[in-house]
Amino acid sequence: MTFLAIKNISKRYGPVHALDNIDLTVAAGSRTAIVGPSGSGKTTLLRIIAGFEVPDAGQVVLQGETLADGEAIVPAHRRGIGIVSQDGALFPHLSVSENIGFGMERGARDRDQRINALIDMVELDRGMLDRRPHQLSGGQQQRVALARALGRKPRLMLLDEPFSALDTGLRENMRKAVARVLQIAGITAVLVTHDQTEALSFADQVAVLREGKLIQAGTPQALYLSPRDRETALFLGDAIVLSADLDKGSAKCNLGHIPVDAERRQGRTEIMLRPEQLRLGSVDDAGAACIGKVTEIEFGGAVCTVTVVLSNANGSETLNIKSSGVGLPEIGSMVSVTVIGKAHVFNKLDA
């Protein structure tokens, strides 16, 4: 069921086309991540959904209610949309309790009960209710900001890079906690982020923007394994892109003959493999596609990057392969490289 519909949204700032005919739907109870490089239009789109910006053309429809139709819009405060920003934007002079209760009716009999329920929901101790924001860690402040947004019982939650100011470990924990809270509350959410790992792990749907255009939208798995083009592939993670000749579901490339996900495609094109699809072994491994020399190892603990240079009749190829930190080959040694699964064929060959 479509909960939020963005229809042909366009927005210009002078000569700059920030958004160009964006179409996107969001299902009820889902989490959608909007990603893209700086200047791609993702923050502009979020602000149009929130009501902080007016589109030049197009519609925003939430639960059947038209919030924007070109320049005719419903004001932000009447949209029933909650927002959590990068810095949380807590009121420094108010306690945690007063921040969470901001926007609730002062005389409501269940006000204190609702505040307690919200701080429990975001997994903070009730002993923090009397503290001021400066007495909290960054992660705790973001949880309070989420509780405050939830306190207004929003129809839709917008998250504007809420984890970017946090340390790496804390960012991952907060991402999981926020996803859990939103799921328990049954609230549909839209996240804007520049962090592709964050988007892939948080969302049910990922939408990639580039230069104001919607390039691709789908499940995280679909976009990661089957990106539309080279730029999208590289934006969403490490990728090995090879030139290849296609014939009957197979690609001939510097890795030998490998299966592809486009059985009917023919001719010269580009294919993509994710680094984790390649396996290193000894040169005696049966079925090894090709042999290469280890030239560099970047140790990363559980996951390391091994650089292998292949040499064959088709020329040389340098590959960065993800490998376990256990049993790493030595620099200068010869290894076999085997492909797991199918290579992805891009919809078009980038110029």
C-alpha cells in the first residue's frame, strides 16, 4: 500500500535544476533511504516533503492527502510529519523531560505517562529526565530528539543525516536502535544520508539521486547486486568493473568465462562483480578461473583487502579482493582467483 507518493517533483534554484521530475513511492510502515553525492538534491527533496521548501512542479501526497501541488502547499506545521536532524536541535534551556514533552498539551492528564513511555521506547533511563541536553552524550541527545518527534504522534518521520555526527561504533548502534523504535511504533520513515552502508543496512527501499534525477530505486539487495550503471555501482560500495564480451549468458573477460545475469545480451559491454564474489586459493585449486600475483595486502582485521595482478593472454588486470584476516597469502605469492555467483551486466555502457 502506497503511503507517501512523490509525483514529478521539480525544483530550480536560479539556473540550477536541484530536482528534475522525481517519482518515488513509499510503502506504509517501511523505511526508505535517499542517498546521493553532495548536490544530488536529496536534502531538497526531504525539505519539500517536510514543507520547508515549495516545489516548482509536481505533487506530494501523504495517505491520500495532497500536501503539495506545485506552489500550492499545506504548511509544514499542519502536515503531521516528525523530523530528526543531524544535531538533534534540542532546546538547551529545557530538561530532557521538557524537550520530550514539547508540543504535548500542557494540561493533558497522561502527559507524564507519555513522556515516561517515550523515554522507555528510545531505551534511555528515566533518571535522565531531569538532565539538560549538555549533560548527555551525542547518542543520548539523538534518542531524546527521536522521542520528542515521536511525542507528536507523526504520520511520517523524516531523518536528516541523524547519525553523521556520531562516532563509528555509536552510529551503528544508534541506527539499529532507531530502526527498532520506528518498527515498534509502526511509523513510516524517510532517511537522507550520504553513507551508503547506513542506507543499505537501515532501509527497506533505497533511492539513488544524482544531479537532481532519480537514477534507481529498489530494495538494498537489488541496488547493491544489480545497479543500473557504473556510477551507481561504485557509489553503493566497492566494485570490480571489467570489459567483457557476452554470449549466451556468459562473459569472456580477464577472469575467464563467467556466468552473467543477462542471458539474452550479446556483444561488448561492462560487467560488475562485488569484491566478496572473488575467492583466493592455491594455484593447484581445481576449477580456478585464473592465476595472479599478490602485490599488496591491506590488513583490516576480519576483512582484509588483497591486491592481485592477473596476467593472461588478454592482458593484465588489477583486482582488490576482500578476504578473511586468517590465512592471508604472502606478498609476492601466486594465487588462484575463483568467481562466486554471477556477474552483473549494466543496463548501459558508460561513456
